[in-house]
Amino acid sequence: MSGAEKRDLLLTGLLLCLLMLGVWWAQTHLNAYLIRIFNTACIYVVAATAYNLVNGITGQFSLGPNGFMAIGGYTVALLMLPMTQKQEVYFLQPLMWPFNAFSFPPSLFLLALLLGGLLAALVAILIGVPTLRLRGDYLAIATFGFGEIIIVLANNFIPLTNGALGIKGIPEYTNLWWTVGWAFWTVFVLKNLVNSSFGRALKAIREDEVAAEAMGINLFRHKLLAFALSGFFAGVAGGLFVTLISTVSPTLFTFTMTFNLLIIIVLGGLGSLTGSTITAVLFAFLQEGLREVEAPHTIGSWTFPGIPGMRMVVFSVILVILMIFYRRGLFGRWELSWQEVLNLLHRGKKTHGKS
Amino acid sequence: MMNWTTFFQQLMNGISVGSLYALLAIGYTLVYGILGLINFAHSDVFMLGTYFAFFLIGVFMLPWWLSVIIGMGLCALVGMTIERVAYRPLRNAPRISALITAVGVSFFIENLGLVTVGARPKGFPRPELMKNVYFIAGARIQGVTFWVPLFSIAILLVLFYLVYRTKMGMAMRAVSKDMETTRLMGVNVDRIILYTFALGSALAGIGGVLWACKYPQINPLMGTFPGWKAFTAAVVGGIGNVVGAMIGGFIIGLAEIMIVAFFPNLTGYRDAFVFALLIVFLLVKPSGVMGETLKEKV
Amino acid sequence: MKKLVAYFVVVVLILFAGCVWAQDTIRIGANLEMTGAVAAYGQMIWEGINLVREIVGDEVLGKKVELVLVDNKSDKVESANAATRLIDKDKVVAMIGPAISGSMLAVGPICEEKQVPVISATATNPLVTQGKKFVFRACFLDPYQAAAAAVFARNDLKAETAAILSDIAQDYCVALGNFFKEEFEKRGGKIVVEQNCKTGDQDFSAQLTTIINANPDILYVPNYYTEIALISRQARDLGFEGIILSADGADAPELFEVGGDAVEGLYHTAIWDATKGLNEVGQKYIDLYKEKYGKDPNMFGALGADAYLILIDAIKRAGSTDPVAIRDAMEDTADLDVVTGKVTIENGDALKPVVVRKVEGGKFNFVKTVAVE
């Protein structure tokens, strides 16, 4: 390992320790509301960076991440739901085999998440094989279609998903340790991937598929792998979501979820993992913060009545304006690396020295 | 199983719904043919058409036929505005950007609708003509099921004339074949594109009104699923091809009704079938029933 | 870049740091669907709550009652966030919860853990209150309502056969259809055909054709008014002559607007009869609503008002603003006069008789109350 790489690893390790300290502090000092928002933010980080891998880094326009999150979410729910709940919740039609025969104990939460992710990745491969041959907008339509089909299945396949009734009573295993941990791990893995030759191949595919193929890059294999990885992390994010709010139903993973992720990665910069991470956190806070836009305001003796729903209007306007004027998003394709951080610090030192 | 009368009823129904999808599909296919853009906001113009008519009839007390014509005009205006404001700046941008913008515009219109008129569905005033019931070949056919396809087909014929027999139509077809050359030949491409949007949106508007005559309930989110089915119809028929869109519309409409008629247990999966059909066509025959296979130039 | 991020974080933190100034009010949260798919319900409930405050005043125990409204966008995740926010940030002592069961299922565990009582105006899924001490509802349960419908169908309508057309995408509809079938068959009836539709569907001709061919006496359509109106219309157009029976989802003036003469003769089970109040506060509510909005009040608003009244009464009886004490008082509610009649709370559920109404002359007419023995 070169000196720079060793240094980077050290710094990353340091960051991890800082984060863990932060989580420990937060667990004891912050109120539940803020913790919940942080949890949501980290889950969005996992989902958004994975989504950016496909849309931003590889340049393949997929509109189906909600489907993969649903697969992960339902898998984790079915695995972790205690047996008594399974009886109660599936009162219309009993839960089908093999899920009615066992249930994971809390210690196997990680395994459940991994299985959820794996299943989502598998489905991603199944979907990817036929559809990744398609051109840009056709791929978008096909992935959207698959996302919708998964939701329809969730609604109708009652012995598995309990249909529209959904599943309740999922034990709330998710906490800041899990979410921050997964967020860190996801960004770490994806960052290293993007900086490797595999990542460079993906970017080449994004820039010019024909040229990339001429250079010897196997388009299909690379796209499929990226798609599968993205599916995996989306599945994990879904699993984390489901154990955060303790219920799941088809309405949780509709196209609106895809739209949210789309806004996040566009705003952050298609192709910048750093951007997606930061915007994902911002988004989670903005969603709550923008309630002020909708709440009634009293200035002096005038009361402006709240307009519920303005949030979504504002979001869509922002998206359109961004695409027209500032397509790069906040960070464009820029990635934060330890080198950059050190440069900034050194520059600071230098100017200080001079004055 | 099914007797002749029921089958005939379902058939008429399928044709009725199919003609509505055809009207809507043409808008998608025209825009895609010219710009290579899937206009996600098209289904919302469809929805706006119904609301324009609703308010013109209810608030301004205008006669039905006048409201519809003004409504169509307003839809055309909305379509042109969307093109000018949201799509034209991105004419030379990567396709993903234009697609995302289209999604944004669609969400914007839907949520604006939710904020202004609210989520509660409103009853659409059906004209007298549509309320009658006719007995044809022993089957009970509502006036609506009968008149909607007739109106639609009349409109489609007018459209056919416009696209294939007028200069404007020829210009439209030229632009969709090769924009640069057409521009070099002196045609004002921007104006043609505006005209295309106006035409497609007006069709969506009247399509919406006819839809509301058949299913007299309107709400801001009503365009989503009909929009997807109409888009599927456009793809199935051959995207970019107007006649294809018409044929595709009837295929999807009939397929939808017949699947549920013959396999009632699969009703819940109805939408999944339409999407599955879309995906299959995209994979196997993306040029659709009527289209030519396009080769990607290196 | 880092500066930008820092600024953002500061701004966001300020938004949260600016908290609640101490006020001498009693804060009650309203976690409602003001936007999104079922915004109509949340909006109607909010209407009802504010209306009943005009009647009974907005004070209890000598302090002002402040309602903190938070929109949950008809979404589970948002409902959960909204609940946490109301409890942690706004420090509410009690909450009026989401209208739909799905969102209540997400809110319940939070309120249970934080020991703050939450009452939903209209969530009817039995799973909502099951095993919970702090979760309440102001309405009856789906199993009870559907059973009452079945009893009415067998005893009063003398129906031998029935068909069910329910919305597979709504837990409310699925449960109702299921329990109706159970009770109907238990009493000797026969379900000849069951069909499904999906929320947002507009064409039911295929399902209805199959149903009509099976020739049932009754068609049970336990959906929301949006679908009922369309279904009735198409059913009549296709020649269905049997009776259409629905559930409380039919209770909305839009039923007539869209259904027109197709809904004449439709029966439905309801929470109350909106034309005549069963008690003083009920009558006042109906009169005030008609005066303000020019039409008959709807069930959602009335139940919202009930939820509010139950809360206020519990606070009064508890004599304190401690959420646990309020919760205990709520569980003890018995024969309380609310807008829709009298209510008694047992295990978090509201015990109320089921009312059956019939559409005649473009209006709902009271038929009778049904009890299930």
C-alpha cells in the first residue's frame, strides 16, 4: 500500500471512531425526534448513494429503486417478525411456508438485513439481464414498470405479504448504531469501488458506451454488477426502514420513494457520492424543516393560513429549476477525498502563516 | 362461461376505453417522435382538461360543447407553456435531464392540483346524450359506451387529416425524421414543436373530457394510470407512429377489459399485466406493431 | 463546499433550536392526513374538530387547549415522524391520530412507548388497538360493522345469496369483505361470487358482469365513496337489479353527485345518522355544519369531533394533564355524549351501535340500528 493509501485508511478509521463517539453521545443526549430524523437521514444515505451508483456513475437511468427497497423491507419483516405477531397479523390468510415455521431472534438482525439485500440483488440481476440492453429512456420505463409490478405483487400476494393490510409489530431493532454504521459502510464500499478500475469502467460507460466497448469493457457485465450492487444496498435500506417504523405495507414503497431519491441525487450532483450523502441528510431534515412552510404563520396581527401540500410543490419546482439551470447539482461530479481535506487544511495554514 | 351478449358488452367496453387510450397515446407518440422525450406531464394535461371543462360548466355556466372547446384550447396553451418553459432549454441536454424534468413537471402539476382543488374527487356533469341506454343486439349499452368511441374516431380522423394531408403535418413528420435537415430547409423547427405540443395537449384535453363522461369522477391524480396505459399503447403500436398509437390504444383497451372478463380472479394484477406487456414489447419489439426498426448509428 | 455544508447545518439546527416558548396551554396534537392520497379524510376530520370547538369552547381545567396540527401526507413514515415530533418537540399531552389504519399502526408503538395516549377518529383495523394501552379509536371495528351488515342482510333484507366486490389495495375493504362473508355464511347465507378491484380503478364492468351472471340478491361493496358511486352506476347500467349494500365509506355527499340515480336504494352501515342528532351536542353540530357549509355533515368530521370530545372529557375527569392519567380516564369513558351519540370505551375501542341508512330521494335516510348478538 502506498503512503497516500495508508494515510487515507488511517483517516477513515479516525472518522469511524469519531462517528461512533458521536452516536454514543447522541443516544444519550438528543431527543427522540432528532434521533428519528438522523435515522431516516442515514437510511436515505444508503439508498441514495446506491441509486447514484446506477444513475450517476454508470449513467443508466433506472426508475425502480422503490421495488428493491420493498423486496428488502418485506424480507426483513418476514424474517424478524415474532411468531405470535405472525398469527395475529395474518388473520385473513395464514402466512405461507416457510415463513410461518420460524422467526429470527434479535441476534440475527444483521443476517436478516444481508438476506434482504441479497434477495433484492438477485431480483435486480433477474430484471437487469433483459432490461439493461435497452437505451436510456426505455430502460427508465422498463425499470419503472418492474417497480410497479413489485408493488402490485405486494398488494395481491396475500399469503406472503398480507396484501394491503400490511405487517405490523415488526420489532424496532434499528437505532443510530445500525443506521450510521450502514451509512458509513455503504459510502466506504461505494467510494472505493468508484475509485477502482471497476469504477472507472463504469464512468467510461456513462461517458460513451460505444467508445468504452471499443476499449474492451464488457458493457453488459459491468452494468449488471452495478445494478445488482445498487439493488443490494437498496434492499438493506428497505430493511432498515421497516424496522425503524415497525410496519410495512405496499404504500410505503411507491413511486414517491423513487421520486425522493431522484431529487436527492440530482440535487447532490449525479455522479458525486459525496453529494448524495450530504443531500440525503439535508433532505431528511428539509422534509421536517419545511413543515414551517406549511404551518400557519402569525406576523403581528395577520395570520397566514398554512397551506398543506406546498412542500411537494416546492420540491418539484426546485427539481425543474435545477435541471434547467444547474444540472450539475450542488457538487457536480466532485468527490470529497482525504487529499482534498488535507489540501484545504494546508491552504489554511499557509495563508495564516503569511499574514 | 360467457354468453354472446356479455361478450358483446365487454367488446363495446373495450373499444370505448381503447379509443380513449388512443387519443391520449397520440400525444405521447407525437412528442416522442419529434423530441425523443417521454412527456410525463401529458397525463396531467389530460387531468387538467377535465378540470377546465368542470369549472367552465359549473362556475361559468357555459354550454357543454363550448366548455369543451375552450377547455381544449386551454390545454393546448398549457402544453405549449410546458414545452417553452421546461423542455426547450433542455433541447440539447442529455436525455436523462429532460426525463427528470418531465417527472418534475408532472409532480408539480399534480401537487398544485392537490393544493388548489384538494384531493376529494368531484362529480363530473355528464351531458344528456351520454346518459341514454341503448339496446343493441340484445345487449344493454350505455350511451356513453356508444358515443365515446364515435367521437374519438371522428377526432382521430381529423387528426389523421392534419398530420398526413396538411403542410403543418408534413413539417411535423419531417422534423421527427430529421430535425437538423428540416431546419436547414428553412422550416421554423421551434414553431413546429410548439404546434405538436398544442395538438397533443388538445387531444389529451378532449380525451380527458370523454373519459370523465365515461367515469364521471375527477381528481388531481386521475391521470397517472391512464397515462401509463396510453404510453404502453404508444409503444405497442410503434412509438413515433401516429397510426400505431391509435392501433395500440385499441389493443391495450381491449386487452385490459378482456383479461379481467375472462380471468376475473386476476383483476388485482390488471395493472401489472399492462406493465408486463410494455416491458415485453420494449424488449422484443421496441419498434412496436407499426414501427420500423431503428439502428443506432455509430 | 465545507462552508456551504456548515451553513446548512447551522440553519437547520436553528430551525430546531427555536422551540416552544413556555405557554400556559394544554397542547393536543393532531397528526392528520392533510395532503396525499387520503387528504380528504384528514381535512374533514380537522374540520370536525374545529367545528366542535366552536360549540363546546376551547378551554378545559381553566386553561386554553391548543391544537398542534401536523400533516402526515397520508404516509406511514411521515406519520411516525409527526408523532415523534408532536411528543418530543411540541410536548403534547395527547394526540388525535391519523385517519387510516396503516398510519395508525406506525404511530401506535411510538405513543405506547412514550406513554402518550393517541385516539384515531376513523381507523377501523382491529390490529390498531390490539395489545396496546395507549391507543384508542372513536369508531367501531371492521369486524363488528361487517357483522352488523350481514345480520341486516339476512334478517331484514332476507337475502339468501350475496356477492362481494372489494378493493384489494385497502386494508379497510379487505377486512370488511372478509368479516361480512364469515358472518353471512354463519347465518346460513351463501356468498356466490367474490371479486376484487383496486383503488383508483374506474372500470368495473368486467367484475360486475361476472357478478350479475351469478345473480346474487345483494352486492356488498365495502369501499370508499369514490368507488361505490362508480360501481353502482356501472352495475345499474349493466342491468343489476339486486340490492347494493355498503359500509361507512359511503358516507359522503359526493356519493350522490357522482352516483346520481344509480345509488337510489343503496343501503349502508354507518356510524350515525347525519340528519338528526341523537343528543344536544350532536344536533348543535349538525346545525352548525349545515349553516357553515350548506350541506349535511360527513362522518369523518363527526368522528373527529368525537375524538376531541373524548379527549377533553378525559382530561376533565383526570383533573390533570399527565398523559398517563388522561389515558386511564379515557379507558374509563362510559356513556359519554358525543356528536354521534353515546360512546363507551373498552380496551381502546369504541362501543357504539351500528346504524343502517338507505339512500332515498338523493338523501340518506335512517332505517334502524343493528346490534350483533
